[in-house]
Amino acid sequence: MPVVFRYKGYRFFFFSNEGNPLEPLHIHVRRGESVAKFWVFPQVCLAESYGMFSSELRELIRVVEENKDIIERFWNEYFNM
């Protein structure tokens, strides 16, 4: 489970096996038992979440948007895209 970065106790990561075929670019976020998944392209949007407040999700969308380049680069390097 490669971790791309951390922010305020949240871990931004993806799973080593993201499906067969590989799912489109996205990022998972976890803090404690709360989790969320965000699609990164064509625009950042929430795919699903469990145990997070809407205020958290709004902040996390902003963080994903600000780090799209890092997420995409890490994804492409890891999956040899």
C-alpha cells in the first residue's frame, strides 16, 4: 500500500493491486477508521467515503487538487505508465 503523502494525520495512498484492469487514477485517504476515495482526473471528485464529515471531505478535495501533479507522477511511476 504505497503512501504518496501525509497531511494533518491523513494518509494519502493507493493499493498495489488497483484492479484488473487497472482502475483510473484515484487516491485513497485514511485517518483512523475513516476512509475516502477520490477520482483525480478529469477533475477531482469524491468516489466514496465512510466515517468522514462533509467539512473534512471538502478540505480533502482541496488537498487532492493541490497535489494532483504529485499523485499523478507517483501513480505513473509505480504502475509504469
